[in-house]
Amino acid sequence: MTLESSEGELERRLWQRLRPQAWPIAPSALPEGTALVGGAVRDALLGRLAERPDLDLVVPAEAIALGRRLAGQLGGSCVVLDAVRDIARVVVAGWTIDLARQDGAALSDDLGRRDFSANAIALPLAAGSRLVDPTGGLAALRRGELVAVAEDNLLDDPLRLLRGIRLCWELQLELAAGTRAWIGAHAALLGTVAGERVLSELQRLAAAGEGQRGLAQALDLGLLDPWGADRDAATRLDLLDRQAPERLGLNAAEGAVSLPLARLAALLPQQAVAALHGSRRLQRQCEGLRRWWQRIERLPAPGGQALDALREEERLDLHRDLEVTLPALLLALPAAGARQALIRWRDGEDPLFHPRSPLDGDRLRQALSLPPGPTLGALLRHLTRERAFGRLETADEEATLAAARRWLAGPRG
């Protein structure tokens, strides 16, 4: 579908893409005056509509009451998103339907209060209706631009400053010059937004095809200064382009997890993740990746061979710390040596890449009459290291116990 289609033809093709016959509720069952707005219309125009797109509907009145009624009829659930502004979400059969009371006397008033013109295009559900586009969103999409509706609209919710960057790189649009200027001028206001909301946008941006460039742009505009992002992250982000998983040999599922995490870790120190209210798990992952990147960068050995240049204790610590997230570390290393590390990491039984003691603490305590405490912990680490570096036959319990006895009898510093 071309955005240059004539009126009527454009709407007809939009409905073909939107496939309302697959929706959990027929458009004809919704109140007169209902319109589809936002991302579903935009994505249908751009030819990037998901199989089950989120449906954002503007209704003339009583959106929450309608949401509750629909949830009851369809066997779904209804959540009130904003009681004051009368906004509800219905989740049913894998679909998400947001319902909002029209803001203003006319649909064009509602659209004029939105963030970007690409999101301010409405398709009324009534048969034969034309697109409603009071802010020039269709023309902006034809130019390949993302344009803010108004400066004040961005300031109404400063998260929109970062969302604009994310939408550009998700939708492969250019940020209009005026919009870019507004975002840069008000970047500090992002620090007033709840950290969880900012982190959610960053995670979506990190997952975009060229998300590393979007994160670098957000950094350049000063959007992340209030959150303590790493101003020196640009160099490492350059390594994490969309081809990085392919160069390393990651499959699609591995890349979908590892690449966004690597991009976030390149950008955000642990304290920044904490300030954004990221989970402790995410804080540990980012801190671990950054620490080992920095350590490897100080080694004389090149690329993936740098792992082999680590001392045994360090190598064991690395694989303990990054047992789950090692591919994210490897993405920032030259692929030649890193590929071999990836092959070993995929083997869940590899004793170095998935380090374990050949006997657990309970068995060692029972067999050796050891009390719990530091000695037992040190023994477990010793056996783990011996197994990891091929000095212990893991299938032989007696050999493991003999090695444990030798270690207990020998000098330990």
C-alpha cells in the first residue's frame, strides 16, 4: 500500500490490513462515533502491523463502563488506567483494547493533544469514513519524518521526549528538526518522570533494529544525564549494531535477548539502573557485563582470545558471573574468537562455561564429616575449578573425594 493512494482507496486498503473480522469484537458493536487511533492506524499505514495489534479506541463517552461491559461479554478482564480521564484497558483472547473517552468537543480536538502527528491519525469505525488527520501526520509519514504535534504536548508528559527517539528508530523515521530542538531544549525534564517508565522506553529502544544509534542519540541530546548514563558509552554502542548477533552466530532467540541487554549495559552503570528502579537482576547483569568488558579491554590478548588470557580464578569468576548472559559480553568482542566461546556456552554440560562442583555440599559433608562453613565453601570452589580446567574426572565420585581429601590435607593459604 502506498501512502499516496487516493481518498477512499487508502481507507479501503487500511481496513484490509487491519482485518477487523479477526478482532474479538466487531466494529459495528461499538458505540456510534468510535474511532481507531494511534499505533494501529500508524502501523497499518507503514505496513508493519502486528498479527494482533493493540487497538486504541476513542469513544464519545463512558469508556470505563464500556470496557467493563465488553470484558464481561467477551470473557476478558478490564483494568482502569485513568479514572479521571476515563481510560480503561480490556484484555481478551490475546488482544489488548484500550478505550478512552474523547478529549474535547470533536475528534480533531482529541488528536490535537497527542504527542506526534504519526500517532494523531484516526480512522472512524463507521462505514465509509475517511481518515481524520488534523495535524498532518500522513504528510509527515510520506516525508519519512516524526513530527511533534506541539511543544506543549511534549511537556505535558516529558516521557514523550524519549518516546520520540524510540519511535524514530522503531519506525525508521527521521526526527524533524524542530522536534529535535524541542527535545534537546527540555531534556532535563525527563528526570521528573518515574524511573520505571523511562526504563521501559529504554528497553524498547534497545530492542529496536538500530537501537544502539537511538540510545546514542538520546545520550547526545542529554536525555539520560539526569539518570547517570555513561557519557563514554558511544564507542561500545557502535559495536552493537543489528548485525552483531549474526556476526557472532547467535540465533534469533539468543540475539533478541542478548543484544538489547548488551546495549543497555553499555549505556547504564549499575547506579543508573538502580535510579531507574530496574530489578536487582538487571542491575547485576549490567554491572557484571560492564566490569568484565573493562577487564578484558585491559588485556593484551586480542578479541575473543582475551578470555583465554585471564587467570584461572578470573576465568572461573567470569563464567560464574555471566553464566546466563555471556553472549551479551561476546557481542562486544571481535567475532572470530568469540564464536568458539559461544559454542562452548551452548553446551550446558561444559564444566568451565557452566561451572559446578562435581559433588554438592551435602554429599561432601556426609562423606568427609565436614561442618558447614568457610572450609566447605573453599573446597567446593577448588573442586569446581579442578573440574572446569580438566584436572578432575567428574564421573568418578571416588576420584572426586580423593581430590577433596588431598586438598584438605595439604597447605591452604
